[in-house]
Amino acid sequence: MDGERIRAAVGRLCRDYAYRAAGELLVEGREWQGRIGDRPGPELVATAGWLALLVGCVEYDLGLAEAAEASRRKALAWGTEAGAGEIVGWAYEMAAWFALTRDDPRAAIAAADGGLAVAGNYSVAAQLAAQKARAWARLGDRRQVGLALEQARAVPLDITDPGNHFVVDPGKIGFFAMDCYRIVGADELAEACAHEVLRAGTEADGRERSPMRNAQARLTLGILAARRGDTDTAARYGAQALTGPRQSRPEVRAGGRELGGLLRDSSTPAVRRYLALLEELQEVVP
């Protein structure tokens, strides 16, 4: 099969990641994997690595953790074979992400450091540092959070393929900073970041450009509202996040549980609806 056609298809799938239905994306991604085969020729090893990264991310979004880890390992192997430090760096970034959603911040830091050792000046280095900041936030170390965010912001971003999931845009660092600020209790900074995420992720006509980032921003705003005692506003933000068109289920589940814990003592209709949606989510996520 024509290598250029395959590379073009993989690039398109990586650009579709932010908004396309995860089930559809996974089916097509696996179809292309079947065409490439388990032993790609030298000209397609790197392409197979990128595709394995993409498939692994979608699998994890759907809650298919074991399949996602297998895909990540394939990407790591093919990236190593191709001598592609960027692919290897993203494989480590996925490991950091997986560890964070398992509530294992020290494993996330170790994975991020492993990726930073091979990522060079590729934009994945920014995301690796940002994941490291998220991990330090969960450990309560504000100083390390600040240092890791500084490291992320210092990475030069060359956006040659806008919209590609594996090209870090400047807004991505603010998205990760939002999570860090919320966890360490810097509520004003977290709120400002969340509103910027929503602004950047929404078209003028209201269409969602970045539904997964928007879902996390709404959960952040819901948590901050709940901390202020505004439970109905918190529940409305939470319901929007849980019913969004495209989600990373492990991320939404974690944020949803945090918000749910803050709303348990309230029994308004908005809160009851949110808690019912949260219970439904727990039932469908493996």
C-alpha cells in the first residue's frame, strides 16, 4: 500500500482526535493498523508508531486501560526502532498520564522524567513537564509545580501541524496549569485558566472546538463554585462536563468524583441530576 496515503491517513486521524467520536476513531485507527500489519517495513515503522500512540490514547479515553497500555508499548518499540525520539517521548507521556489517572503521582513523575531524557526540543517535552507539574500538585509541592510549569513554558513550540493531537499548542500548557492551580488551592488562577480554555475551545457560533478540554474546564469551574458554596452553579457546570460530546472517561471520572464529593450534602434538583449523571458514568467506565 502507498506509504504516503497511509501517512496522510494517520495525520488526519491525529487531527480528528480532539472532537471525533471516540468509537469511530478507534475503529478506523485499528483498520489502518490492520493494513500496516504487525511488522511494518522500514518506511512505515515511524508511521506505525504514531498510529499506535493515537489508538492508545483513544482506547484510554474509552476506559480500555489494558489495550491502551499494549498500544503504548507498541509505540515505544516502534519509536525506538525508528530512532524517533518524539514518538518515544509521547509513549512516556502516555505512561505519565495513565499514572496520574490511577492516582500514582510518583510513577507519573518517573515517566515524565524518562520522556524528558529522550524528547529533546520536540513539543512533547512541554507536555511531559506539564504532566510532571500535575503530579507535583497532587503531592502538594507548590515549588516543584512552579518549576515544572516554567520548564513546560520554556519549550519552543513549532506548530507545523495545527490541530494534531501530538503537536502541543500554547493553550495546552494553560490547560494543564488549570489542573495544577485547582489542586493546590490557587482558585483565582485556576478560574482564569478555565475561562481561557473555554474561550479558546469554543467557536463563535458555540460549536465545541476542543470538547475534552472544555469538559475539564467546566469540571474545574464546578469544583471552584462548590468550594464557594454555590452548589447549583457547580452542579450545572458538572452536568455539562459529563454530557459533553467527546470525553476522556478516566479524566472526567476523576474530576466528576471530586465535584461529587463536594456536593454530597446538598439535595437541590440540580445537584440530584448531577449526582445521577455521575452514577451513570461510574457504571459505564471500566
